[in-house]
Amino acid sequence: MSAKIDRRDAARAKAAERAAADRRRRTRRLWIVIASSVAAVAIITVIALVTITRPHTDARPKAVTSAPPWPAPTDPAAHAEAAGLQVAQMEGAALHTHQHLTVSVDGNPVTVPANLGVDPAGAMSALHTHDTSGIVHVESPKVATFTLGQLFTEWGVALGTDRVGGYVDGQNGRHVAVFIDGKRTTTAFPKVHLQDQQDIAVVITRGSTEPAAPAPFDWTDAE
């Protein structure tokens, strides 16, 4: 009888030990879960703080809003991309047109830079210039609509509905006008479509001097 009681007591003791061991394991797992949750919350908090405090950077090139001169940008590929264009090694042949662009401020000509849309490595966008003659080239692998806004984006000069660079029509006594083939356009400047042998003149004046179209461009020896 005594032996049976001893065996029962031993069994109870082992069961109690197993129960205690199970409780310890559950406690350890609980602490691991809590520690993992705290670590995850801490990481998320750090990421959020870094995101909030990090200075905002915009990859899109900034357009010039000052007076000329307006040189060609040093990153033509980025400006072409901002204009919705890409630089490529080969010029397209599906659409091949030319335009002539002049810009003047108070009667003084502003140079249209060479190599707008042309990467130093030789690749170029479908919309580009080769020299400072003001001749604009459209050489596209597909037929598409190109605009004056895209050209000015490649140039890096601000062009708005009534704005060119640092000049806004009606502000500070300024007059800003765009002439297409000698006629003042009412189309928003960036949306002017580029057509073959188009004569585009951006004329900026002040005070009582109203913008007037310059003499037409002679295409005889151009292109």
C-alpha cells in the first residue's frame, strides 16, 4: 500500500513539473512575441520619422523663372524626360519637320541654344536643336504631336499660359506675346503645336511698347 502511494506521489510530482515547464515555455514565448512587437513598432516609428523629416526632393528639373540669358541645361536627358521625350542614338524618320524660333526682350534677341535635347554622348530626343540659328528639328520615329511647351521644357525655361521665363504678361508693365507665322496666337503658349516651316516668335516688351511680329524668317537656305 505504501509503495502505491509513493508511485502516485511521484507521478503527481512529475505532472506538476511538466505543467510548470509548460508554463515557463509559454511565458518565454509570450515575452518573445512582446519583444518582437515592440521592436517592430520601434522600426516603423523610426522609418516614419525619417520619412517625415527627410527634405522633399523633386527629380523633375526646375524651370528658369528669371531674365535671360537662358543657356542650355547641363542635363539634357533629364529635361527631355520631363518633356515626355527620351533621348536615343538614332533620329526618327516617320515625322521630320522644322520650325524657326526667335525670342526677344525689349527688342534684344535672346539666343536659342544649340543642342537642346541632345545628350553629350550624341543621343538626342525627337525634338532638338543643332545650333543657335533658332532652327528646331523634329525627327521622330513615330507620327506624334510636339509642342512649344515641350521645347521650352527641354530648354529649362518656364513657359506658361502668359509667362516666359521671368516675364508674365500684365505684371510689372510687361507684355508677353507669341506670334505664329506673323499672327499673334491666342492659344496657351505651351500648347502651341509645332508644324513644318512654322515661324514662331516670342516677343516681350514693356510699358507702351506693344509686341509686334518680327520680319518673317526666310526658309530658302534653312534646314
